[in-house]
Amino acid sequence: MRKTEQEIMPARISSIDKPVGYDIYPYHSLGDKKVFNSYSSLCDYITEQKTVVIDGYVGVYWAQLIHALREELTARGLIINIIDSANFFKSEKELDALVAPFLGSEDSVWGKKTSLTLADYFDTSAFAEIEKDPSADVNIIIGCGASLSNWNASLIYVDLPKNELQHRMSAGSISNLGMNQPEGQMEMYKRFYFVDWVVLNNHKKALIHKIDVFVDAQWDQDINWAFGKDVRSGLNKIATSIFRARPWFAPGAWGGQWMKEHMPQLDKNEVNYAWSFELIVPENGIVFESDGLLLEVSFDALMFTNNEQVLGKHAAQFQDEFPIRFDFLDTFDGGNLSIQCHPSLAYIQNEFGENITQDETYYILDCKKNATVYLGFQENINADEFRESLENSNNNNEEIDIEKFVQVHQAKKHDLFLIPNGTVHSAGAENLVLEISATPYIFTFKMYDWVRLDLNGKPRPINIEHAFKNLDFSRKGDKVQQELISKPSVFFEDQDIVCYHLPTHQEHFYDVHRLEFDKEVKVETNNICHVLMLVEGTAISVESADGTTMNFPFAETFVIPAAASSYKIINQGEQRAKVIKAFLK
């Protein structure tokens, strides 16, 4: 049902072995008696309501959910009328034609974000004619888009974390919205990203303040659920204090062993861990806890309800998009990333429908002595010769002396390499890179992938045409050292506290500070959101102005919303603490 070595997040904290260091299951308390378990308890609520609408996300095992509810309610001797919204989808042929303009060419990794709405997927005239059965004790309409029926009834929303959706996708146990049979994995993901997720996220946004019950359906035989008012209260609480998203992890062709060795809860049977999705907001969730039960909601739920508190003065600019991304690239005992670049702002907007582009930095959190970063062109770069070499390598499966064209730099702990869009780059082996970036995350134009196969034994897509429409060949020679490797300077100093400014490129809309201190430091948000991580030291505690306190060991990402006003970071270890802070300019 799911293709991964990694376990599903436990439904109860009693099933979690709490580590001393990095914790892959962070959660926030909702208080007592706020999260409930089992289909039986949900059916208690449904029976009281008599009529309910159960909407939710693609990837949920809807047939299994319908069966569980039918079985439970029938066992109570109730007459039930369950209507499956999937019966009102347009035909698969019609849906294929509908989404085709947003999927790009058949061999492309990318499409363009859709302008469709969820209603476009349905025969809305048939939907409008659905009526409740007056002879039934309980009437239910259930499935993606169920609320489009416009029944005046309690609204239950069933959600699924994106990592579990993708594990199910990899196993072929789910399909795209309105489809019965799964396509190839790349085609499924492309259709999810550019079409299904877009329409369903917009639909969730329209419903977010109307949802009476949130259901977490990531477990195949169980559910946890909470009332909408309590979830929204929890979101409001973290939007004005401190929070940490739940990270998730993925293997890759170049993946390494650092995270496997330093994060004890990760499954050691996975071949490697290439990425940690620390804070890639379209993919992360927020976990709440009550009475030992866990409930995950998507990060975008927070942005739909509280983006002004989270982003402060930048909310009008970014609205419900969280603009800063933190993730790990682990190449310890692994390989080099592909030689790559990212699209210009105009290109990503026109070609793919994104609002902001993939401007990145590499912060070296840890590395071996021989670690390197590929960045910028050699002074004598010849674009035509470079392209000819790349195409010959791609066509004939031949290695390239890449250093003939691309500069290679020694990587040291706490270095910050600047990668504005259009810059040729790659993280070399033997690094743990903290990638501090703008949020878009799949728009990587690979030009050279070291003549290797992916974990499924297939070549990874090479995108030379896209790359050469975006490469900046002026980023070469001495200009790389001058403009693309950050030069730290002291921003302020007070007793044992030093704040360093690690300036980013003029094209980056975010900036980076590093706070170094022995005891504690107080920071004002100035109505700006801060994303932070302890990058040297053992542990810190963080206290926001409202008295909320959370503890963070080395390498955990956390967020201080703009509305928190101020916060204090207290060093809990014996060595000097170093904390990275990224924020919008």
C-alpha cells in the first residue's frame, strides 16, 4: 500500500521512542480532550448530526473509509444512505482532455499550474440534483469535492500528509483525482503537482473556516480526528508563538549517510537519505497532540487561516505562500548532486505558473575535509563548447571533465554559497548542506548527472534546453568568489553575543544572520517571520513573548512568526551556541 522503508507517523505518542537529539515527530499541544481516535467515535458524532458532508484530499483510501463507516453505522442498526462523490466525476477521457493543457509535453518533468477549479472535474448538474433520503437515519455524501453538493450539513474534512500520499503513489495504490488506474510515477506526480494539488488546495482554502471536523487519514486501519474550532485555535496559538513543522525524508541517487547516523528514529534499512524536507511548506504538516493522540494537518492550513500573523509585514506580498525553504542535502559517503541551474523569475512564471523562483543558498552544516561545492563558470567558459559536451555526454553516456567548465570550491563548516537563479552549481560529495532557499523546490534543470542511474535503475531526466535558456554565463572567474560566496561581517556585538550578517545575493529576497552566544540572546521580530536552526551546540530552549517555550537540539528547524513580537534563545549546552536565522528582506 506504500513504498518506503520508513514507518508511518504513530497515531499515539506512546508508540514514539523519544530521542535525546533530533526528533522527527515534533508536535504541539491542543490541551485535554481535543483529539479523538477511531471510526467508532467519529460515528458517534455523525449519528448526532444525522446528515454530514465528508470532503477531503486526493490519496485518501476513500473506499476503505466508506466501508468502515458503513460497517460501524450498520452494526448500530441504523438505516444509512451513503453517496460517493466519485460517482459524479466527469469521464476519465473528459478529465484527461481537461488537464492536458497544464501537463506540458509527454517527456517533460514539468507542467504549468492549472487555472481549473475542483468543480470543473464534476458533472455539476447531476451533483445539484442529489437529495437526502428522508427514510434514512443517517445521510452522508463523501469523497473529494463532496461539499460541492451544497448540502446544508456538518462538514468533515479528511486530510492526508503529502509524504504519505507520495509513498502511496510510489506503490501504485492510489490514482490521480477522478482516475481509476495509476499512471507512471513521473506522470502521476506531475499531474498531482500542477493540477490536482492546486485545485484541492484552493478548495481547502475556501472551506477552512467552515470545517467542523478534521480527520487525519494517514493510517490505513485507523483515524484520529478533532473539531475544527480546536484545530483553528491551535493554529492561531502557534501563529503567534513558536512552531516546528514535521520533517520527512527521501532517498536519492546521490544520497548520503549523515542523517541515518545522526537521526536515531530514521529507518536504517533505507539505502540512504538524500533530502530532509525540513520546511518545504507545500509538502510539510503541522502535528497537534491531545491525551497522547496525534493529529496532522497540512502546513497550508496555517497559512490559509493565519498568514498575516505568520508573515507580518510581508503577508500582503506572499499571501498564503510561505516563502522560505529549509532542507538538508546529505552527500556524506554519497555522491555529487547533478550539475544544474534554476529558472529566472520571468521563466518560472511564464513556463510553470509559479509566483516566485528557486533562488538558493548552501549553508555547510557539516562536511569532511575533502568536501566541495561546484559553483560558477571558469573564466574561459565557451557556452557552445559546454553545451556540445553536455549533449554528447547525454547522448552517448560519456563522462565529462566538468571542472574544465565549472569551478569547484572547498567547502568548510559554516560557509554560505550563494546560488541566485541561472547560476550553474552542485553540492559535491561529503557534505551535509542546509539549503536555505525560496520555497519552489522541483524546478531543477539538470545538465550533467555523472553518468549514473537513479535508485530504480533508470537515468534521471536531463534538461539542457531549459538550462541554456536560463544560465547566466557572466557568473564566472573571479566574479564567483566576489559575488557568490558570502563574506560574513559583524552586525552587532554585546557582551558574549555576536550577530554575524551573512549577506545574500541582491537577487535573493531573504537574508541570513548567525547568532553566536554562550548564555542567551533576545531577538525582536520587528513584524518579520524568522526561520532558525541551531547549527553548532547541543541544544537550545526558545521562549516567545507569550511564555510559550520549546526545546530544539542541533539541526532542528523552527519558525518564529512575525506576530510573536520577540523571543529569547537560551543555550542549554556547555559549548557556545550558533543559531542561523533566515528572514525576508
